[in-house]
Amino acid sequence: MVSAYGGLPGGVAVSHLCVYDWPAADGLHGGTPHVHLACSEGYVVTHGRGAVHTLTAAGHRVTPLAPGTVAWFTPGAVHRLVNEGDLRITVLMQNGGLPEAGDAVLTLPPEHLADPDAYAAATAIPADAPREEQERVARARRDLALEGCRALREAPDPGAALAAFHRAAAALVRPRLAEWRERWAQGARAAAEATGEQLDRLADGDVSHLAEAVVRAEEPSVHGKFGMCGRLDVYA
């Protein structure tokens, strides 16, 4: 029996992102710098212009974004979206949307990263708060993360500073790794295993799984959610 997998191809997830146009202290407009620890993420630019600023062990890089650009990065890349004019993106996320379901650590100053309670207090957006309060919290955490990101770039040894941030980020998410592994097993791994079984069947001349074809469609379950980089339309 071929494994059933009903998610998007490859176990990815998508969301639609309208990048924040909020000004920051450095004169740029945009979102919150952060990192993913177990997921790659891709941007398909659908409207407007801007850039993604990344920080890796290789240094700081600015990748321009325009309609038609597809840009992606792997775990460990600190990234910040900059809006230079109505920037809108379709975001592709590995592991069934795990980047929006926990696999993200903001580049807060070290004192916030060392204490899970302090980190949560600085980053959590209260779901039941008025929209104006949610925006205030989102902007405040963005500015705090920019402060920490600037310290990483301007450190005497940026590579060592980035490595220390990676270690602190890993410590923060460690209690959730079992949950993440289950999400991966039910999503990306299940999708890959289903393909393997289908290839085996085709090699044997067995096409029975093709009779089980289905078509699905889904509309966003939430519109305008305050995310790390902008307002999100997300899917269940």
C-alpha cells in the first residue's frame, strides 16, 4: 500500500507576505531579523521591490528582490526583509510550515536569549489583544532584534558572535525538538517515502496508485496576521 500523503508537494507550506513598511533606526523599512535552525525558506517575489539582508559565516549579503525573483536560504542564515516599495512575497517553507510554527529565533540581545521567559516576554504577540497593541508589540520586537543583529555585524569577531548566537538559539528551541521531529516525520519524510514506494510500484508495472488521485484546494485561514517580516495570509 502506498503511503498516504495529502499535503503540498514535498511537504512544503506556503504563506503570502506583505512586508512591513515600518521605518527602522537605520533608515530602512521592513521586518525582523531572525534565523531558522532546521528549515530552508524560499521567497517568490510577486509585487514591489526590496531586498533580503542575510548574515552567515561568510559575512553580510544583500540580495535584491523584484517581481519574478526566487531567493532562498538554508538553516543558520540570519535574514531581514527590507521593503523598498510595496514588497509582497509568496513564502515557501520546508517541513510543513515549521518556520512559522516554532523554528524561528529572533536576533535579540544576548540577555534575552539566555532566559526563555525573557525571550518569550519580548517576542510573544498576545492573540487576544487589540490590533493596535499587536502592532506595537510587533514593532518593538522588530526594533529589539535589529539592535541585536547590529551587534552581531559590528562585533570584533563577527564569526564568533554569530556562532554564539546560533548556540543560544539552539538552546532556546531544544525543548520543542521532539514536536518538530514528529512534524517532519508526518510531512517531508512521509512525502519522500511515498515517492519511493510509487517508484517501486511503477518499476513493477503497478499503476494502481494512480487511480487514487485527488485534487485539493484551500483558502487562507487567517488574513493579515502579524508575522516576523510582515503581515501574513496563512493556511491551516
